[in-house]
Amino acid sequence: MLRRLTIQNVALIDRAEIEFSEGLNVLTGETGAGKSVILDCIDFVLGAKADRSMVRSGEDFCAVRAEFSMESEELVQALTELDIEPEETLVISRRLTSDGRGSLKLNGNAVTAAMLRRVTALLVDVHGQSEHFFLLKETNQLKLLDSLAGAPVAEKKERVRALLFRRKEILSELAKLGGDEGERDRRMDILRYQIDELTRADLREGEEEELKAKLERFRNAERIREGLSEAQDYLLSDGGASDAVRGAGRALLGIGKFDAQYAALGERLENALAEISDIAESVEAFSDELELDEREAERADLRMDEIRTLKKKYGGSVEAACGFLHDAERELELLIHSGERFDELSGELSALDDELFAACTALTKERKTAADAFTKRVVGELSTLNIPSARFEVEFGGYEREDVKNATSEGLGSVRFLFSANAGEPLKELGKIISGGEMSRFMLAVKAQLSSMAGIGTYIFDEIDAGIGGKTARVVAEKFCKIASKVQLIAVTHLAQIAAFADSEFYIEKCEESGKTFTHIRKVEGEARVREIARLIGGAESAHVLAHAEELLSEAKTYKNSL
């Protein structure tokens, strides 16, 4: 239950604090005063999408803080899963700066919007006028029906999901087996061609780099040839490196008898001479090989083209192409021996489709049971909401055994809400015949069912009384009162009949101070509340209107005491 809401720098609200009570809390005020802003603040702190336009003009940030009492085990579990220590009071705070940066905290712990919504979904149910349109979509009608049906439908849906998962596995394996005999033969022909092409290519890692180096040598052959020739001249020409080293060696060996160090240097030069001779031979060999590079380069170029083509066809790299070859060989081996496995899987698929059809049928049956009870309860609620001839049914679309290929995790078939508000009128789709006032009462009847089973502590209604008045307004007020006996209810209203039944009433007004506009929120009690009820009645603040307001409050008190 929402205990306290603190608002700072939101729209026209400078700072406000609202302490909500148990039961029915009503927000009243002139149009445009800011009643919906308060609900926007609640949406904001519950994790709705942030909008920088919320920040009050001239301020750097806005902030909203909400304090809830901890009243459900589901809420405790949700907090525990987020590693947040549950306390007696759950405090949610959210801040948004004018440049779009924000922060979210649960009991002082920073959380993401997704984490926050996991918790707030267990705290508050908000019904705005847009929810009328939500319920007109058939997919949302199915969601509502399933939420009302609870565990029995959830169990049946889980069975359907499990069968669909196995069906997907079987279809995947059948696809790998190539389908029927003709499809398998065509697939094997393709695989044999691919395997033969890759096997003949004999790709290996590192070959591209070798080929690139060979082609680079060919492109620079003239420069290489000149370098090798020049090196040979330096090494082998008369008076070149070989002659110089050989002469130096002989000179040192000639004086080696005078000092062993001279002899050692001579030996080193002999070794150097041997290395120079070896280098000279290698240079000569490289020069000879260079004459063959043109033919080698042509072959290397063709090989590079072949490798590039195969890489493009089989995965983008040599490694991927080799992996493709391995997989293709395995698939071909599997297809060669696939006939028996194909028949086995086909039989399993047929049996599983029988199970899936039965599971979908059981799910639909469970939904129909829930729908029968739900429609009867809603019609009963509508009769008390001054639609005595209302008829409401849930229509289920049919399906056959061959439709299982179209099954989803929601089962098979469809649902449509059909409604008739007047005697003698046929049932039609909800959105085609229901008026605004009737839709408000229909939604209230639905919410009355949800409030008794959803486990949520706070329900919020944004002008659900739109399009109604007179006697119907009194009936809606009584319905609010009954719901509020089980859960906390916060409602925005323009009707005196509803405001009179409030356990707490808050008046929202807009005023100017020092050239700036502010929205103020104050709880109205005693004489102030009588005057506010009188204002909602619509007359001047005369003795007659004030007496009427007091009468409405007295009747409301008597009714609440009778519950």
C-alpha cells in the first residue's frame, strides 16, 4: 500500500507531500489544476519512461519518492532476488535531471528501470483511460483471461510450451536429415560436390601467406636480382671480401708463432671465410632460382584465386572452409544412413502432434471454465453498475488437429470479448458497440474481479468515471467503496457522488505567486471538504448546495458503516 508520496520540481509542483490512507483516496480539483500530474509522478517513480518535460521550468532536476508498506511474500521474494534486504517500508526514489540523466533507488540501492518494474508490478495497478483501448485488443483479452484463470491455465500452458520445444527439436533434426527421399538425394548430391571441391583443393593454414610472399618476390624480381648480383661481386670478385679475409688470415697465421692470440685471430678469420663462402653459394643459388619465378608466380596467382573463391563460398576463411568440409562429411554420412532415423522421427512427430493437440484442447477447456465464471461475475457487477441487461461472453475460435503446426506458447485458437449493453441487442465485439460510459463501468467491473485475486495492494483509477453521472455515479462510488474495503484505491474524479465516499480527499489547485504558477495539494477535511463537494455538485456555494453536500457525505458514511 502506498503510504506517502513526495514530489519535487515536477511540472507546476514546487514541492508536495501526500500521505495516503487505507481505503478510498480521491483527488479532486479544477480541470488543468494538476491531478493527472500526480498520477504521472506515481507512474514515474514506478519505472515508467522518463520525460525531461517533467522537470519544472527553471529547475535542474525533478524527484519523486514513494513509501510503500510491505504486505506480500511475493514482494519480499522479488526484493531478495535483487539482493535487496526487505524492510517494513519499501522506499522507491527516482531523480531526473534537465539534461536527461537519472537515478533509481530501492531502499537506497541503485537499480535499473527493468529491475524496478519487477518489483512495482507487485505494488500498484494503474488504470488510465488508455487502458480502455488496451482491452479492445484480442491478444490483451487473452492475457487478462489467463491472469484470472491463474495456476490451472499456467500449468496447461507450460505443458504446451514443453511439447512445442520438443516439436522444434524434431523438426530441426528432420531438416538435418534432408526431408523426404527426393530431398535427401538432392542434398547428398550437393554435399558430394562440395566435399569433392574442398578435398581436391587441399586447403591448409598458412598457405596464403606463403603465396603472398612468393608473389611479392616476383613483383620485385629485378630489384632482387640486382641486389644478389651486387652481393656476389662484393663477396667473390678479385680483391673482394673473400680475398681480403683470406689475405688477412694468412697474415695473422704467419705471426701466430710469436703469440697465440694472433693465431686465434687467424683461425677466426678462417671460420669467417668459410661462412662467407657459404653465403656466396646461397646468393648464387638464389640467383639461379630467380629465373624460375615467373612460372611459379603464375601458379601462385592461380592458387590465390582458387583459395579466395573457396573462402567466399565456405565461410570467409581457410579455417571456416575446413570446418565446412568436416561438417559436410558428417552430414553426408548421416544422410546415407538416415532413412531409418527419418521414419523414426516422423512417427515421433505424429504422436507428439496428437499430444500437442490434446494439450491445446485441455488449455482451451480450462480457459472456457475460467471464462464462464469470469463473465458471470462481470455481468453481476454490471447489473449493480446500472447496466441490468448486460450480456458478456468470451468467444473461442475453433481449430483442428492439422492446425497444430500453427500452435504457439499460447496454444491454439483465439478469444474475443463480446458484449451487449441493451436487451434485444446482439452480442458484438467489445470495441464496436460499447459507449464511453459503458466502457468505464465495464472496466470497473473487471477491476473489481482482479482486485480480489491479484495480490496487489494499490489500485489507481484515472477518471474512470468519464461519461457517467446521476444514479450511475452513486453506484460506481459504492463499487469503489467495496473494492477499497480490500485494497487501497486512489482515484481522480470530477463527480461529487464519488468524492463523498472517499476515506481521504485531496484538493489540487493552481495559483500564481510572485509571477509564477504553482500547483498546491492539500487534504480537505471538515468544512473545507463540504465546500469541495459543493463545488463538484456545480452550484454556487449556497446554503442549499452546502446542505446537499453534507447530505451526500452523510449518506456515504452510512453506506460505509453498513459494509
